[in-house]
Amino acid sequence: MLNPYEEISTSLNYTVNWQIKEKIFINGAETDTDIEKIVGMIKASPYHGYLPIETLGQGDPKTKIMAMLAKLQNAIG
């Protein structure tokens, strides 16, 4: 997959579950997920469910989850 955002946009009308990950790969390079972009896509879709989040890698999981949750809440508005 070269660009996950393009793949997400093609499946928006069929989505039954989301899992927002801290990092994604774009053209083979790991990068932070654009949470605002993802939330915008979700808001434009017919999806009305939960938004689970996932972090991996180095660092304190509780700290990482709380920071990611704050970004998600901010993006949701």
C-alpha cells in the first residue's frame, strides 16, 4: 500500500469498524497518522461508531495513549 489515506477513501461507504493507529506507512516510510485528516474522512462517511486507538513502540503506553486521545478529541471537536 503506497498511501493508506487513498485506500481509506475508497472504502468509506463500507466501513463497519475503525482503529486509529499512532503511526502509518506512506510509500514505505513510517510517519505519524494525520488524525485530523482521518477524523475528517470519518465525519464525511456514514460511520457512527467507536474510534479505538492503538500505539506501539517505545515509550510509556499510558502517556502515549493519553496524548493520542487528546489529539483525537481535539480533532473531533
